[in-house]
Amino acid sequence: MLRFNENNEIIRNDQYRAIVVGLQWKEDITSSMDELEALCQADGIEVVGRVEQNLDRPNTATLIGSGKVLELAELVSGMEVDTVVFNDELSGIQIRNLEDALGVRVIDRTILILDIFADRATSSEGKLQVELAQLQYRMTRLTGFGRSLSRLGGGIGTRGPGEKKLETDRRHIEKRIYDIKTELAKLAETRQTQKRSRTKSGMPVIALVGYTNSGKSAIMNRLIRTFEEQNEKAISPNSSDEATSKTVKSQDMLFATLDTAHRKISIGKGMDFILIDTVGFVSRLPHNLVEAFKSTLEEVKDADLLIHVVDSSNVSAAGSVCSSENDAATDRDFRIEVANKVIRQLGAGNTKTLMAYNKIDIAPNRPIDSSGKDTVYVSAETGEGIDILVEKIKAVVFADMVQGTLLIPYDRGNIASYLCDNARIDSMDYIENGTLLKGRFKNEDFGRYKQYEV
């Protein structure tokens, strides 16, 4: 990460030093502040201090009280801090007032998350989505907010595909937003076409969801390696290499996955499904970011099953080990509720959900699930519990399927055509008496055409 001074000269020390600030006025912010520290670490920021204040309501000028601003200014000076990160979203005027009082860059949680997304986005669509969210955020803060960024040539909140100097006039920004939305609409139409094709094939869709860095991508990779190697071993000596080529990026870091990945998984004869790896969630996920990624995340709403992946180890959002099992449980509950809130926001609150507690290989105890949903304990790292996860998937997704063989007369070609579109056909042969279909059929369809069973 490059840093610049006011003369646009590169500062060689490549890590920011920051104080994180939170306002306690509606709900307990302990977990949220831990999460903010983790987000800072993910963006290459060294957190050297933490300040919290209890107020009945936010200060309209500076969010925190005037006395706390003076106290914060002394800390900034004494600890040689160059950035202050607020847990709450700030207005442009609040950012300007705070920077004038503190003499350093002030950013909020939203800018921080957008900066991480800008750094991690790799696909053209992901970059467009992040740029859209950045521009929409800045559009409402042109007054006051522009001055603070205009004197800095780079840094947190200014990088990525959406990097624009805030002196850019409103008309230019509006034009760019319109262009991005047009491009994203075209990409969304392409995705809809692909989704209609999957729907026509009758192949179920399963989405991995959950808090960021809970191990969703690792679970996808474990399933890919397990079943691709099993299915291809007999016909391909390089099956392991082929399976590896289909895996997705998996790292121990927040927001390692930004671009939704689709993989076809076959867990048995006639039991194929599309597995989707989605972007992880955090609390207070910026509204603009959710809106920008909604066309991508709508895959969650249309899934036949959600696998809600939870980190079962006792590591807090900030990366430190929880001091007790109670602390670990509280942090897990916080992350589960964060994910559930976003799932509801996406309109998928009523979708069948399987709770998958991951990382049991490093968890001191198996967490007790209180969600009332079906639960499985797994380790994507060692493979423990993956077989149970697969059985749970079969029980939910393929419960209404029956394996069988039907011989459809040639004069009932409409039935054969319907079954090809709505069943998992393993083989189709044209024999003397009609079309012989072998595969897995929905119970309802198999009962309707049972007269043709062979």
C-alpha cells in the first residue's frame, strides 16, 4: 500500500497507524469494535488505540462529544497516529470538522470496507460494483468531504477502480454512475440467462453464506477435491490436477472472496447440484455496497438450500483468542446474527438452511447451536464431518427424488421431453418400443408415469 504526503510524495513507511473510535448509544458495540479492528488489520492498518464514548445521541457536528474530541486530539498527537477510524458512518461535514480538530485523516467504517473491496475486487463486474458503491457514497458527501481528500493523492478510501478526486463535479459523477449501472444491467441479464438455463435443467442450487472468513471457500474446495477426484479417478490419471483447477481462492483473511463462484458438484449418480460461494458478511455492511452487489447476491434468494457456515473456533472478530467459552459463544452469536440479518435483507429468510460449524479441528469445544436449524460440524481443513454434510445435503435437496427406469412410447414424446427437462437423466436409449430413460425422477413425476416403469 503506497502512502502520499500533501505534496504527493511517496511516504516510505507502508503501514498506517490508527485509533478506532466508537459511539455507544443504541446497543453494545464491543463485538462491532472488535470487528472494526479486524477490518483495519485486513486493510493494512495498525491499530494502536481504541476510544469509546457513551452518549444519549450522536453529536451532529462531530459524532462524539467536544470534550472527547479534545481528548482524541491529544492521543493522536502523543501516539503519532495518522488515521482515525470511526465505527459509525460520518457525514461530509462531520469528517471535515473532525479532520480540522485532529489534524489527521478521518475515515468511517464504510470508507474502510469500500477500500478493502476496491483492493480485493478482481473481476470486471466486481470492480464496477465497488466503483458504483464508492461514487454513491461520495455523491452525498461532496460538501466538506471533498476538501479532506483533495489534499491527499492517495491512501485509504481513494484507491481502486472508483478512485476519483472529489473536485469532480456532480454532473460527471452522475454520468459515471449511469454508465456503470448500464454495464451492470447487461451483466445481470447475462446472469439471468445462465440462471434460466440452470432452472430448465432442474439442477438444484446450494449457496454457501455466512460471516466473512468463516471458511465458505474452504468448504467449497474440500467438496470439489473430494468428489472431482472420486468421479474422475477412473478415467483420468490427472484428476487431482483437474480438481485443483476448479477450486476457488481461499485465504485466512476478511473478504478473500468478492466474486461469486459457481461450481457443479456431483455427489452420486443423478445427484448433481450447483454450489455457490458468496461474499462474506460483516455488521453494518454499507447499504450502497449491498445494493451494488444485489444482482450478484440474489443467487442466495433463489437457492434451494443455504449452508450457513460458522467459525466454531474461539477467535474473536479482531483475531485474538477469546478469554472464555462465554466470550467465544457471544462472538459466534454476533456473527450468526450479522449473517442472518443480511440474508433477511436479501429476501432469503425463509429458505431452507443448514448450519455448518466449521474449523472444529481447532475449536476447543463443539458449539451448541440454538438456531433450531439442522446442524453439522465440519473441518474444511481435515475433511472431518464432510461426509455428514453430504448426507444432510442429500436428505434436503434430493429427498423427493427416486431412482428408476421408464420406457416412454414414441407416441408420447411430450412426456419424454418433459422428463428430460425436469428429471436427472443418466442415460437415454431409443429402442424398439420407445425411449428408455434411466435416472432420478421427482416422486410426483415418477408416480404420475409409473405405468411406464420398467
